[in-house]
Amino acid sequence: MSKTVSAALARKLSAGQEGTGSRSRALLRALRLAIARAAVERFKLSASVIGAKQVSKCQEVVTSGLEDGQMFLLFATKEGRVASVVLDVSLVSAVIQKQTMGEVFADPPQPRALTDTDAAMVVPLVEDMLERARKLVDDQSDAARLNGYEFVSRAVDRRTLSLALVEDRYDAFEFTVELEGGVRQGTVLILLPKISVAEGQAKHADLEPLKTLSQAAGVVRAELNAVICRMHLPLTTLSDLGIGDLLPLAGARLDRIDIAAIDRNQATTGRLGQCGGQRAVRINEFLQPPAPTRPEAQSFIEHKRRDAPVEMADVELSRQDAVAEDRSHAQSAADEDFAQASTDRLASEISELAGLPAPVERPND
């Protein structure tokens, strides 16, 4: 026994199945969300999409169903692909009223010819919508279809629009938008040219890739406090300090500094130096770091004192050959080197490491 299907139900079923097949609806959902978010965040215009439909059309019938009184906006890419966004008069009037008077009126707009000034006030909303939709889609081909479009002109009528759309096939995305909680309704029609999957992947390669967790962590700002010396000063001495005064950094060593955490407690030790022409600090230098595998890896150059004595660890001096004068001379040199680690010299080393001019030495009193 067969049942008769009504004509209205048949039209609904055919409309729902038209042009679908296995095609993804991700682009339709992205555009629907982008319209509502762009209206709210761009112009504080409350908008919700209450109807959405996607249909594939050939170039000969791409403008079928349109009227000359609508707003025809043309967008193009550097490659020459042309797309169009069609807005009805009700939606254009609502966007202009929101920008000029701060609210949308329920009265229908008076019939008039749309101008380039009207287009200039609506274009920012459309550009924001296209950019948001591109960021919402995950498929490479869908992202490439929305990438690179810029506003070029306004088509004055339906015939001019038909001549500008020269691609073989287009996807028509039609949305019914409710504004300000039902005060006004309007329609948005987006005509996007189709591209192949291979072309979409090639275009997507030019887009900025999403950063992985490791790449994003590389741009996170981190603050390290290198403590060269800790000292205790009376409050009166600290209050009397002025420009040019020097502090005695007793026991300060640039090869054994403290790395302080955010709570000012010592987290580890390090060595001041430079890497790639920039100031750097090597942390946990007690552990032997692995050798760099890449040839372009830059090595760490530790900061060395200009007057550091030559190490004589591999030279063995015989006690029989060393005379008393040599021993006293070596002892005097060691004492002199220790004495040279004074406040002025440490200040000069720190200034050099920080890229500051060396302090002027004071004449001896």
C-alpha cells in the first residue's frame, strides 16, 4: 500500500537534499556563527541566524532570484577569484541605523536607491564576518576559499553582478537573520566560487599555520633574576646613596650567580655569559649539557675576566727547582690578583656584561 506525499513535504525534502551529497556543512556553520558574532562585537547589533541554506549553482543561474534593489558587494583575491555578498534593504537599513542613531527601528525602510556610502558602512561588517568564518573552519579547502578576499566595488544591478561572477560553479549560502530580538529581519546571501581540493591545500599553505604548544611556549615571556651578590646595609647608608656611589660587592663571582625565582628564593645557580651576541645565563652548569646536533646551533661563551691569570694546572713545578724567591713572588702575585677583585673592577665587569659604559675610576685619595 503506497501513501501519497504532499507537495509541500516533497519540496522540503528536495530542498534539504539539494546539492548536499557527502559535502561537509562545516563552512555553512562557520558562516552562520560568524554573522552573529561579527554583528554583536563590531556594531553591538544583536543578531541571530534563524535560517540557513547551502545550494550549488552554475554560473548561468548564480544570480537567479535576486532583485535589483539589493546591495551587491564584490570581493576579489589577488589570484582573481571573485565572490559576492548580497544584503537586502532591510538588513542594510538596520546596520546604518545602529551606527548613526544607536538603535534599530521596527518600521520598514523607505524604498530608495542604495549608494556607495551605504556600501562603505556595511563593508566592515562583511569583512569581519569573512575573517571570523575563516578562523572557525578546520578544513584546509574551506579556509582557502575564505582567505584573501578584499572589497573591490559595488555592483549597481543584477546584470553587473552576473558579469563579474565568471567562475564555473558557486556555492550559495543564504541566511535569514533576526535583529535586536525580532525587531527586524534581513537576508544575507554569500556566493563563493568553488575550488578543487588540491588547489585549496596549495592556497592553505600560504596561510599562517597554527602554533603548536612547543612553538607557543617559545614566545612566552619569562623573567629571571640573576643575583650577583647579597649584602646587608644599614638604613642610613642606603638612604645616603647617590648617583656615582659604589657598593662593595664582597665575594661576587660572575661564574657562580644565584638564579632567584619569583618568590626571591634561590632556585639554582648559573654562569653569566653571552650566546649569539646576546647576554645569556647558563643554568645548572654542574650538569654537562648535550652537544648541539644542528650545525647552526650557537655555542655558549662564558664571561671571562680580562685579567684572569693563566691556569697552570698541567704544569708541575719541582720543589727542588723552586727557590724561595719564586715562592714569595708567586704568593705576592696571588695576593695582588685577589686584591684586584675590588669594587671598581667588579663594577666594570658588570657594566660590560650589561652593555653599559664602564664607570669612571676615582682618583686615589
